[in-house]
Amino acid sequence: MLQPDQGKKPGRPATGRSRSAAERKRDQRTRDMTAIFESDSETWTEAQCLMVLLSGSRFKKGSPLQKGAWERLGKLRGFV
């Protein structure tokens, strides 16, 4: 419940400036790329595996990263 002297809802950022959808998506891509390069393929999410497999410009076809993504995706979907 809003208090009369409080100008904002509880839990809102103190800055008062919300980020746009494009900014949030850019940050998500950055987090995913960091996770791909800094962690083992056994910890990747399905979205990260698909990012590796579908980004032909960043990850060359047949690279070890693509092989790891393919194997991890098979485990996540229950094929392996």
C-alpha cells in the first residue's frame, strides 16, 4: 500500500529510470555470451545451446562449442 509521504511503490528501482526492452535484451545477450565462454557446456540452458547453434556468424559450424551445445541440448530434451 502506498504511504502518503512515499512517492513510489515498494520494490521499484530507486533511480526512477526503467530500462527499455532493448536494453534488457542486450544485457541478457551479454550474460548469455559470458556464460557460454566462461562455463562448461554441461551448465548451459536450452536458450544458450540454441544461441550457439543458431549463431553461425559467431560460432563456426563444427566447432567444439557447437558440438558441446548439440550434446547438451540432446540431454536437456531427453534424447541422450
